[in-house]
Amino acid sequence: MRFTAWLVLLGTLTLWSGNWIVARAVRDEVAPGIATVGRLLIVLAILLPFVFGSLAKKLRTLSARDWQVLWALGLTGGGLHLALQWLGLHYTTATSGILYLSTSPIFILLMAAPLAAERIGWRQWAGVLISFSGVATIATKGEFGLQSLNKGDLMAIASMMMWAGYTVFLRLRRDPLDTAELIVMVCALGLVFMAPWLGWEIFFNRKIDLSFEGALGVLYSAVASMLLAYAGWSYVVTRLGAARAGVTMHLMPVIGVALSAVFLSEYPALYHFGGIALILAGVGLSSLK
């Protein structure tokens, strides 16, 4: 049973890491907004028939606070998070983008202070500074200066900030929705926030057609990196515990860099190693009690 859980964990982390590789590979085959909206619609088409009845009953019981948290989850986790990731990978490599996954604990720490009333001590602040120096190392390719910043890296970092916000808002939930019902609501509300982005692409972006490769990428993003990975993560957390499973999230950059080398021929440079070392050192320092 324990071996199965670890096997599922490895598969889940690989599916999540693979989303960055796929998004980079098909970046010229599908516009970011269309890819994101397509993902949300696929997930809704699969899940909604199974949860529609129970979800409709539960929605009538939600308080104003419950709706506020759900809208916040829709904003941070429903669409913009993925759209920023897909758009950013037009301008930066999957290797650089996926290394920013390790910044999530830092952004969660910073957002939990005002949103969840969690205190930040001097050790946590020191960890934040060290981690951000690692981010700067990767984003500027070791050539520190504002003129060296890559806009794709900034979008990838913004995507991680959105995901961190999603994680913090999950802590604030008090609603009775189960996992499948929550995913449906996050996707449905995410469509609302993606509407302006999609409208801009339709009217102003020349690249709105969807190739076969782009369609496969969107399908992977919906089925593999969302439905299967979410189900696998729930299975793993139940059997291994949240703390033990959460620590393994730092394997994703390693898996992602390996996948980038194999499928995209993108190899890490010295500044990647230096940056990720600083990020992990900062995360480790901020996690000490």
C-alpha cells in the first residue's frame, strides 16, 4: 500500500511538471487564453454531470463569506494562473519557468500573513530575501539589473504568486463542497475571469486557430495535469499525510528540468543551479521552527 502511494505520488508530480513542458512545446500552436478556457471547459464537461445535483443544493446554503472565498479561488486558481504560465513560456524556457515552482512556499508565507493572520518572524524574512536572490539570479541569467529581466520569467513568477494565493484561500474555506464540486466551481468562476482575456485574443490576436498539436496540449492540461493529478494528489495525501506529501513538491523542478532536457533539448546553465540552490536554502530557512 505504501509503495503504491509513492508510485502514485511520482506519477502525479510528473504529470504536473509535464504541463510546463507541453505548454512550452505547443506555445506557437495555441493562444494562451484559448488553451486555458479550453482546459476549463473540458474539466467542466467531464465533472459537471456527476456533481450537478448535489452542487445545486449546496450552493443555496452558501454564505456571503463562502462566495467571497470561492470567487477568490476562481481568480487565483481557475484560469489566470495557467494563462500566465502558458503566455510566459513564449518568452522563457521551460527549465527557467519550472524552477520557480520552488518559490511557492515563499509566496504562501507572504500571503498567509495578511490573509490568514499568520506571523512572520525574522528567520522567515531572511529566508524570503535569500529565495528572492535566487529568483533574481535565474530571471537575470546571473547578470543582475532591471534591463536583464525576462518578461517570460516575470509571468512565470506571477503564475506562482497566483497559485500561492489559491493555496492560502483554500485554508480559508468553510463551505461544504467536496473536491469534485470545488473543482467545478473554480473552473466555472475561472471562466468569468478569463472572459476579458479570451475576448482580447479573439479580436486582436492573429493566432486564434487551434492546430492538432495545440488541441492535444490543451487535452493533456485538462485531463492529465488537472483531473488525474488532482485525484492522485488526494490519494497520496490521504495515505502519506499532507506534510510528507507537501515536502515532495520540491521534486517537481528536478523532474521538470529532466523532462525539458529529454523532450525540448533545454539544458540547465550554471545560473539555474545557483538560483535554485538559493531558492531552496531560503525555503529551508523560512520553514525552520
